[in-house]
Amino acid sequence: MHAWWEQQIRLPSGFPGLRPGGLGAAAGPRRRGRLRWLLALLVVAAAPLRVWPQEPAAAASPGGVSFTSPLLEAGLAGVTSPGAWTPLLVELQNAGDADLDLTLVWSLPDAAGDTAEMVRRLPVPAGRSAAAWLYGVPRPGPPPADGWPVVALDAGGAVVAAAAARADPTRRLDTGEELILQLSGSDLGLGDYQRQAASHAKRRLLRGLRLDELPDRAQGLQAVGAIVWAADGGGDPTAAGVPAAALGAWIRGGGHLVVVLPAVGERWTQSPLAALLPLPAGTAPRRGEVELPTLGVVRPADADAAQAWILPDRDAEVLLRAASGEALVTSARRGFGKVTLVGLDLTAAAYRDAGLPSGTTRFWNDVFGWSDPAVSERREAVLRGQVAATPPQIQPARNLPAVEVGGFIERSLGLRGSVSTALTVLLGVLVLLPVALGALSLRGRTAGRGEAAAVLASPRRWAWPLFALACVGAAGLAAAVAFAGRPTGPSAIHQSVVDLDPAAGARRTRSWVSLFVPGFGRAAVELRGEGEAGATLLSTAGVRSGGGGFLDPQAYRVDAADPRAAELPLRSTTRPLRLDHAERDLPAAGSNRARLIGTAEHAPGTPRLRATLESSLAADLKDVLIVYCPGEGFAGSTQKPLPPRAWRYEPAGGGTVGVWPAGATLEVDGVPPRAVPLSVAAPLGEAGAGFNASGWLNAVLDQGGLAAAADRGLEPSLADPVRAGEALSFFGRLPPPDVNTVVPPFAARLQRALPGLVGLDLSHLTGGPRLIVLGHAEGDPLPVPLRVDGQVPPSSGRTLYRVIVDLEPAGS
């Protein structure tokens, strides 16, 4: 049943998380399991089958405790992402004359059909109100019409107030859709990028929030791909309410913060977030008069001589320079994320009038590492007219069917581990079936006496008894073999992505896990390690859609502010988990949890590139792809970020192409001639036939280039986990799906159709200068410190390792 009836019979429990007594205690898991089964059967027999009562409790207690709103809005300004951590802001009013120490409980079903009770303590002073953030992972699928229950419990565990948390179905993100928080009241030229005429990625802009309205934990921003701040509505960065720690953890975990400096009133360098900005120690932006570049359709009226923030270009990536050479947009990597500083006040009227930015200059493309151009409504109308006139040279992407980038995370992963049990049952059924048929065939005993006597006199009179005895013996043997070979302990099957930063000694891991524990009851599952630097999160979201469930859905508690441990109900079946883990220091040599050291340098604008990486991985890395991001260089007479180039690794001393052996050294000496652009997309041209798109995706995924694909009439298969992993790693840099006058790079739009895949994109790091190395390992143990009942379960699976190395200038 649900936590509601369980709450009526459990003993008072402590907080946080794991109950020290009652049904949630760690002792006697088998006995508790049997008791839960009996209770579930009694409740099913005595009450109507419904998961939650319509009114879990009164809206307010006699003590005067109440929610400020009986209807709570889940998500960021109502936007939710099923399968991802979702924030919920809760505010309570205490009208009494005594301070209260309350516990908030947000209950919502998980992917396995049980109920996750996300709890958090909230002290509420007498006569005042207090607010806190709760975090949960909604089950994939439509939200319940009557919402998820949220209750406040007093110190004795009694419900003192109740409300409902709802999600607006019209504001839910599609699976794989990228969310950009625009903390600004201006368009900034981003509006056209959420149109899908020429983009694989589906993007949604969310405006109306301020810095001090963001969640207080990094998991509350898990669905957000980037945050763009401007002074005209983004809030004061120096305010005490700014969740600096949460924002910093989100950036280091892979987020991208873009700060548009205002023309007057710059306060970021005095804020708690100043250390994140791409400003070397002892430096600061300065106001100066520069010759602005062309950023939109036309130049601003004061383009020849305008005031802008001139940014230090030492130890930073320069994404845009003034026509006179001053750095106007710079970036710096922070962990596995990035912070970009824009020295132009894009909210100024002159830039708004200039239509900043248009798809012709790709301003935001260079900032975010995207290759697809922004297509305005006017441009799309032109494209559609060309389609009608000269088909099929141009095919608008919104008319293309969507193809899932599958194969990287298997949807059946959550079902693994129960196969042996299922096969045993199937074998027993197949063996016992002939026994049943034989028994039915002997119904001749009810025939006449003469026919029965003839049967007994026949020499085959013992055939059926002997056959039945043989079937029973075979069934017993099968049961004995299954019992002897049954799993006696927990195990895990995983598919993981491990990002490594050798210079900083940091590691970020995301794992999709199928956890199997034999027997019934509860198991203490925790995700803890040493040297943790960021999010260490455990959620029961998986790759399954959550269409089924159990006859006895059970409740378990998780600390919403620190979701690293839970007592999960288990029933000799697998439970899907998703794990996020970060470490400050890489493990010692000999561990399967990678440790890499090395040096890398390059000379911008030349093929001079040298890198040496030493690995202590326990497994060989296969299908190794090297991506060189040169950073700023000259394309003709224009100084701008150059496109990355990629190639398969070939050992210098011979060996298998694409294989980096365990314990060996990977050496890169120069950019080989076989390197192909990671992405090359021609800019929009009003007089042209459309976009011409070609580049790395065709060359690498087809393993033969665009011309070879055209000759063979082939399209890339994205069911291959290697190709799917590479496409997801550089999703924003994929060539536009729209048009090619020779052969379309794809006959369909790609989509990330599983929760959690949006965060795999490294496109924002390709501005360089850096080296990114991808490699796949099979049969790798689970690369996160998962413990079940205090023990590390045996595990096996597939891991994608991604090594990110910043390049130093040659000779430095």
C-alpha cells in the first residue's frame, strides 16, 4: 500500500532518513518482509484499492501551523523534467506562540513503483514563517491530476499540516529537451535558438527568475543546461540570498554560467561568486572605448567607437574580440563546467535594435559550442519557399522524423539480474507441463471396466507412471541446480560515464545501475566516498518508464538535502538506480577508478601539439577518439575560436587502432592528416540554396566520411553504444539536420530520449584550448563507491571514460 497506512502502525521514528526502529529498522529483514506482506494483504482486503487518500490531513492543525499555499508548484517556475531531480519550494506559517521543529515530507512514486518520501527538517519560529527546498525525482509519465502529497510532521511524527504539489503538464520538458535559464528581461538574441528549424537539440528558455530564487542545492538545477544572467532582471549577485555554494557546485558538475556585464553598476567582482569568473588573480575588467565587431544584422549606431568592458585575456579562452583586438568575451573552465563573461551590455537599446545576434554571426554558437545556426521566423519562411520551389534540395528539419540516440543506455538495463529467477520458473513450468498432460491422459481410468482391464494388461501400463516419475525427477534436479546456483548476495550491472580532469585530480561519474538483492525486505543502500567535491546523489530513477509496480508498494525515506543513503525495499528483483558522484582526488594506481597524469601543450594556429597521458586503468580502452580544440586562431583575417578536429587514436609504436592498453602511455604528437573537423557548418546566406553541413559526425560515425556515405547510400547506426556515446558527448556540435545539397547528413533529427542524457554534452568545452579523449571499457566494475548493507557488491558493466586536459602554450 502506501506510506499512509504504514504511518498508522509504525513506531515514532527519528530523522534524518533511516528509521532506528519499527518497520524501518535494519534487524530482521526477512521477518519484516513477511509482516509487510501480511499487512498489505489485510489492507487490500479491507479497503478500496487506492494509493493516496484524497485528503491526507487537514490543511492546518489546531496549533496554527499551515502551508502558506495549499497548492504548491513543483519545478523551476513551474517547469519540471520527469526523471530528473525536481525542486519544490515549501513555506510554512506558524501562528502559535511556540517555536516548532518540523519535518517536511514530499511523497512521490519512484520508477520501481514504491513511494519515495523526500524529507527535510524545517525549524519555524513562533509567529513567523519559514521556507525550505525539497527535492525529488518524479516518475516518468504524466503527473497525477491531484498532485503529490506534502505533509509537515511534528516531533512526535503527527501530521500538523498538508498540501499538494502539482506539476503543470503544459510546462513539462520533453525527455532530452535542454533548459536554459535566462535571468534577464531581454531577449539577448536567444529567442530564435529555441526554434527547431535547424537544430537537433530541443531548447526551452525560461525567464522570470532571479539569482536569489534559485534552489539551495545543486540537484535542483540538474535539468538546467545553462544560465544566462543580465542586470535587467537577474538579481543582485552580492545579495546574501544568492545560493553561491549550490551554483558553484552546479558549474563544477558541468553547468555553464554566462554573465552579461552591465554598462553601469557592475557588482559581480564584489559578489560571493567572484572567484568563479574568468578573471586571473589580481585582474579586473576595465571600461574602454573599442571598435565593436558586427554582432547582428546591422551595427549599433555607435559601433565605430563604443564603451565596453575590456576583459583580461591571460589564462582565459577568448571567444570574441573587438575589431581593434580587445577581448570582449572570455571563458574559463571550472571543474567540468564553464563560466563565460560578456563585456558587452546586450540589454542596451542599440544592440536590441541591431537584432543581436542573428544567425549570420553565430555569437551564441561560439559561447555555447553549438554548430546549428539560429533561424528566425523570417528565415524559416524563406526556407519553406525554397522547399516548395525546388524540392528536395532543402528539407526543413521540423518535417524530419525523430530518431532516438539509443544503444548507449539500454532500456532493459533495469530488468537485468532477475533473469536467472525467471529462467528457473520457466524451466519448472516446462518440465511440469508434461506431468500435467500425462495425468490428464490417464482419465481413462473412469472408463468401463473392460477398457480399464485392457489398459492394465498392456505391457505399456507402466509407461505413464515412469514418465511422470522421470518428469518429477527432472524438475527436482532443475530445482536443485537452480538452488545451488542461485545468487546469494547483491550484485549490480551498470552503464557509466566517467569524466576525468588529470590536472585538478577531479572525477565526475554518472551511472545507471541495475541493483539486485536476493530475498525480501529492505537493504541499506548508500553512496559515499572519500574526497567528495560535489554532488553525491542517489536516486531511484532509471531508464524504465515506470509503467508497472508491485502489489505492495512500500515507502522509504531519503534526506532531500543530502540524498546519499536510503533503506530501499527489495523483492528478489532488480531496482533501477541513477548515481551522481564527484571526487576531489583520483584514486591510487591499480584501481579501476581511473587515475591519469600527464602534460599537454600546443601552439595555436599550427599543427604543433604534444600530449602525454599515463593511465592506471584496469581495463583497455577501446574505440579511443581524440578531439583537439585549438581555441583562438585566425580564419583568414578574422581572429576567432577555431573548430575542433578529431581522429581515432593510433599507437605510435604500433598496435591496434583505437585501443589504449591498460597501464600504457597515450602520446599525441601533432595533428595527423586524417583528422577531420568536429563540426563545420556554413553560415546562413540569403542568396544561397540553404545551409551546407558536413564534418566530423559524418566522418567518424560513418567511418568513411560524407562522400563514402553518399556513395554507399548509408546512414549512421546510432544503436552502437560507441557511436551513440560520441554523438551524445558532442550533441551541440552535430551538423545541422536541415539541408545539404548533395546528401543530407541525416534523414532524421536526433533526440536524447532518456532522462539524464542532456548533461552528457561537452560542446561547451570545445572552445579550447584543450584536448578531450574518449574511450570505452567493457566489463568494468562500478566506478562509484556504492555500498549495500555496508558491503561493496560485485558489479560489471560498460564505462565511457572522457579525459579533459587543458593545453598550455608551447614553451610555457
